[in-house]
Amino acid sequence: MAKVFQFFRESRAELKKVVWPTRADVISSIKVVIISTVIIAIILGLLDLGFSSLFRIVMR
């Protein structure tokens, strides 16, 4: 049981060392994720459209 308490004490000590991001950093990161997700979705959508059209042409 002592090891469990030691684990939690050490975990708490480590969490005090963590440098948490600022609100501005988090918002900036979220913007990057959203923009990159939209760009990838557009690229994949265009590729899907192109391959679908090519498949229809080949199957005629």
C-alpha cells in the first residue's frame, strides 16, 4: 500500500513540473488542426471524385 501512495506523491510532483500551454497556444494549435483537416478532406474528396470518374470511364 505504501508503494501506491508513493506513486501518487511522485505523480503529483511530476505534474508540478509540467509547463502547461497558454490559452493562446491552445487556440493556435486548434486552428492549425482544423485548417489542416479541412485541406486534407478537400484533397481526399477531389481524389475520390477523380478516381470515381476514371472508374466510370473505364467501365463503359
